[in-house]
Amino acid sequence: MIITPILVIFMIVVFLLLFLFLNTVDKRKWLTALISLVLTPFAYFYMFYPFINIISSYHHQKYFNSEAWVEQPALRYEMIDYTKESDTLIGASKESITKLLGQQEWLTWDNTKKAHDNNKWNYGLGIEPGAFNNQKECVEVTFKANKVTELKHYQEEITFEDEKE
């Protein structure tokens, strides 16, 4: 385990909260401090830390990997930020995008044409972990003159088959 300033601050906060709580039970300060000191790691790693992980939306960032993109579509959201920042796919042809990302999952609907737009391919990125997340991640790849010009990352509401009825 790497000891960081934020870890130390959070451990002090948990210690103080435990100390104040235990101080209401027993007024002997030395005993309260000793019990708080022993219970702090347990309270931190089994209560506070899991709670922070549930409510935060932190996820690992990964470099783009075509094989992982195709084999693990639910984890694509980990690769999209770096892919957009590095312009990895900008300028690539439709054929190379098909090789790297696979066949498009759906096409964007164009209301002016009343048809699907063959120059806007969409891919699902999976659902970013989090307790209060009701959005799925998606990316739209825009082509002009058979070359990628833009990657647009967006979120869509999660819908289930039972909810459509």
C-alpha cells in the first residue's frame, strides 16, 4: 500500500470520528484513543473506503487496444478518453476503423434525410461503474471523405426491455 497525503487525511478524519463517537460511550480519554487507534484501519478499509468507491465515478484509463476493444466491449469506456486525447483514430479510413473497432453497432439517424447516416458510426462503450449511474457510454465516429474527422463521446439513458412496454 502506498501512503499518500489523501490517505493520511482520510485516516485522521476516520480516527477523529471514531474518537468522538467512542468518547460519548466512555469518558476515559486514553482508552478511547487506544480503541480508536486500533479500530481506525478496520473502519477505514471496511466502511469508509468502500463507501467512497461506490459514490465516486473514478475508473482506470487505458491505452487504446484493438483486441481488447473487440473482445471486451463493456470496458471500452476505459479506453475512449485516451483515444480522443491522442487523436489515435483521426484520419483513419472506414476500412481501418472496421479492422480496429469492428463493424459499427448502429448508425446515427439523420432527420433531414429521414434515414441513417452512413458517415456517422456509433459504438457502445459499456456502463461506467458507480452507484447512481443510469447512463451508458457511447461514441460516435464521424467520417468526411471516407476519413475520421471527429470522435464524439456521449451518454444515453439505460433502458431495459421491460421498461419499453
